[in-house]
Amino acid sequence: MTQPVNQAEIHQAILEQQKADDRKRLMANGVLLLLLLVAPFLMYPVFLMKILCFALFAVAFNLLFGFTGLLSFGHAAFLAAGGYTTGYLLSNMPGLTTEVGILAGTLVATLLGLAFALISIRRQGIYFAMVTLALAQLVFFFFVQSEFTGGEDGMHGIPRGELFGLISLDNNLNMYYFVLTVFIACYFLVQRVVGSPFGQVLKAIKQNEPRAVSLGYKVDRYKVLAFVISAALAGLAGSMKSVVFQLASLNDAHWHMSGEVILMTLVGGMGTLLGPVVGATFVVNVEYQLSQGPLRDWVDPILGGVFVLTVLAFRSGIVGEIQKFMKKNLG
Amino acid sequence: MSMIFGVPLAVLWGQLLIGIINGAFYALLSLGLAVIFGLLKIINFAHGAMYMLGAMCTVLLFDYLGINYWVALFLAPVLVGLVGVVIEYFLLRRIAGQDHIYSLLLTFGVALMLQGVLTNFFGVSGLRYSMPDTFQGGMNLGFMFLPYYRAWVIVVALLVCFGTWFMIEKTKLGSYLRAGTEDAQLMQGFGINVPLLVSLTYGFGVMLAAFAGVLAAPIYSVTPVMGSHILIVVFAVVVIGGMGSIGGAIITGVLMGVVEGLTKTFYPPASSAVIFLVMVVVLLIRPTGLFGKEA
């Protein structure tokens, strides 16, 4: 027998639980922010920026994979499109300020994302993954053969320039705080998107697409919009990366990169907000540590092994497993 | 010399031949993918790596054990098939019932591992494998020169494709496979060992890839990364053809090879991209693929 309960009381309890959760999240975010603000004084800023760029890339990817359930195997195309566009503009148009170059790169990636989305949503599930992979390979060939990308050599010596024509980004600290600001803005944007009614529909599509259709949602439009936002943010990550490292290369467009961002998201925890950030930090660090040691030739097989292990043993990823653990033991 | 659209006829025939050969490889590989997809409902991302293993195996068997091409033609697919059965038994089986995306990711991880480990041992520059003596030379057909080995590849690849089609569509074993695709649980209820069938199917699909690898060893450069590019092309072929029918996979494979060969003749810069462009067009006009039935 269930006990008779007061609806209002339940509602009240849920609200309070939510408030408590919000407080916890706010505190966690505050601590993280503080860490990120002092980090460049403790670690090499360029390395931190590398982590932030990949974290943004993974956050963008996760919006599509973790929250909408669409596995894109072609996100490298957007990273590279952003990077090449920004690199080309900043190298060849001396008057251009950095933020305009980055915006232009993001715009190109957005349009490319729209094209990808319109083609690939015509198939579902694993076919979707194959179509995005093939489209990304098409883009890869375009970059290989184009003059402006420098082909196999890539683009070098991209000037970092000045932000708004005022702040020199050649200074690593300035560059770091700029990248951090963009990253945080994007992170909150994704948080808003996921929490919005739009985000709820995305989750509904992930859980049961036919039901979402039968409820009257124009599922394809939601998918396209999610894809485009994801591609835009991935492009933004690529644009910033090319400014930070002052180079753009074919590595960014290779299918290998698409695999890497999947790994980051999976290891960190797909479908969680913080997961991709943790995953990107983990993967970038592992790659760096391995490349310094005697195992430097074994990066690929080790990452492959991490892939297999994650899929077999902990599909929820680092953040997901921690959440599960907390729920189980701390109520 | 006779010309067609500004291209010497001999060149056209030559490219067409190369196209048919590439097409034969696409057909073998997409056939293996389709067989595995049929029963296991997974996309085998390690398929390119298995093709590579087949070719590497052929070269290494010869270099270290002196085993010749004809023996390798049987031995290499069997060895690689066993690797496949091990992968299915120890890895894929553990995530059966999960979302299909996970099996794709798992096989992707396996492919990265195989490719990475072998790259460390053999580099990426390519191993040499000499053509078996039987196939030296070729015959003059009047309009073009046909090397014996290429003729052999086309004939044997198409025979294997046809044999597989026959086995799946016309034999008892094939009917089990098709029934397993429909309802594995019911099959189990009839007393058929479905897990064994699944292992063998995966092993067989992998064998087809390895067989293609052996055929490729004498004519393509054998490297640990040879499988990754061709796999992406084969994915596009699979999207174009749809995996609903075995025959469709074969026809689409050969067709796409020919399209690629023709593009190489008339507009070389687009040759590596043309199959992907065809895929885009097919998706826009007929989203289920040329032979596809599923949504």
C-alpha cells in the first residue's frame, strides 16, 4: 500500500533538492573557476590553453553525442575548417584583429556544419556515423589539395595579433585569459542549451525518437540545430587553437582527430556537462606524459586500449561513474 | 591512337581495369561488413585493420617461414579469422545488447591498437611482396594489355563474392544466418547454438577482409595503415548501396570502383573524392541507398 501523500509537499521537497543541487554546483564551479584563474602561474600557459581548446571541442561534440544521441565521426572537419579559415585570414590580412579572424573561422565551421547536418540526418544510428565520417574525409581531401592550406606542410607562423586591436595576444597570459573567457562563455552557453526546453527535446530524441516524433516535434529541425551549434563551437575551438599554436595542420582534419574527441567525451563521461572537460584534460595529459617517456611511440595503441577499456568497463566515464558512486553512497 | 573525349583509349581501358580491381576489393570488404552487420547488427570498424592483417600476414609468412602465396591465400584468412573470433568472444560478446554505437567504438579502439602496434614494429613505409612467378607478365587483348595477376584478382574476388551470396541466400547454413537476423531468441529456442553462430559469422566476415588483404599484398603497398583509408571509402560504398542486400553490396562495390577509375581518367584531382560525392547525391535523392530497404 502506498501512503497517501500531499502533492504540495512532494513539490516542495523536489524544489529544495534542486536548490541544494544548485548550491553544490555553484560552489564546485566557483572552486574550478578560481583554479583556472591561478593556473597559468603554476603551469605552462600554452599547455593549459591546449587543454581548454580541446575541452571546448569535446564540450561541443558532447552536445551532439551525449545529449542528442547522434554520433558524429566527422567533427575534425569543423575543428580544421575553423583553424584554417582563421589562420588564412590572420596571415593574409594584416589589418584584421584577432577576434574577427576567430569569428570568421567559427562562421565557416557553422556553415559547413549546416551542410553536414542536412545531408547526414537523412540516415540514422550507425549510418549517421558512417556518413559524417565520409563527409569529413571529403573535407580532408579538399584541404589536402587546396593551395591555401599549405597541403601536407600546413600553415605556419600565424600571427596572434591584437584583441580588438588593443591587447597584444603575443603575451601568453593575455592569450590565456582570452581563451579562458571564451571557454567559460561557451560552457555556460551549452549549459543553458541543455537546460532549456530545446535541450529537453534533444534528450527526448535521444531516449526515444519515434515518441518525440509522435508528440509532434519536428525532430529533424532539432537535430540540425543541435548539429549546427555543435559544429560552430567545434570550429571556434579550432580557430582559437590555430591562434594559440600559430599553426594549422592536416592533423586537425584527420579522422584520427574525430576519434580522439569521441574518446575524450567517452572517458570523461558522455551526457554530463563536466565530463568532456575532464576527458579532454585526461587525454591531453596522457598524450603529453607518454610523449615525454620511453613509451612515446605507443601513444596510439595505448589510446586504443583506453577506448576498449572504457567501452567494456566504464561506459559512464569518469564523471558519470563519480556521479553514480555519490548517488549510491551519499543519497 | 584512338581518342575519346581527349583521352587515349588505351589509358581509358587501363583506368577502367584498375577501377574494376579496386571495385573488387570494395565489394569483398563491403560484403564482409554486410555479413557481420546482418547477424551482429554492428559496424565492424576493425574491418580495415583485418584487411591490413591479412596483407601483413601474407608478407610475414613469406619472409619468416617461406610460406608461398598459394598457401597464404588460405592460411592468412584462417589466422586472421581466428583473431576475429577471439575479438568477438572476449570483447564484443561482453557488450552485446548495449547500444550499437558502443560496438562501433569498441572495434574502433581495436583498430587503433592493431594499427599502432604494427606501425611500431614495421613503420609506415611499406613492406615488399613480390608477385608469384605464375602471374608474371600478361596478355595482349588487342585493345589493352591485361596483366595476369589483375585478371586473377578480378576473377577470384568475384567468385568469392558469388560463393558468399550463394551460401547465405541458398543454403541451410545461410537460412540459419538469415533467421538469426530476424529473431535470435526464437532460433535459440529451436536448439540452434546462436552464440557459436555469431562467433563464426564474425570470423567469416573478418576472413573475407583478410582474403582481400592477401589479394592486395602483391599489388598494393603493404603497410600497417593501409586499412584505414580504404575502410572509410567502403563505408561510403555501404551507405550508397545500403546493407539490406548481399547482392547490392557486391554490385555497388564494383560500380564505385569503376566510377573512381573513370574519374581518374577524366578529372584526376576529384578521383579520391568522387565516391564521397556520389554518396552525398544518393543520400539527397534516395536516402535509403540504392538497394536499401531499411529507414
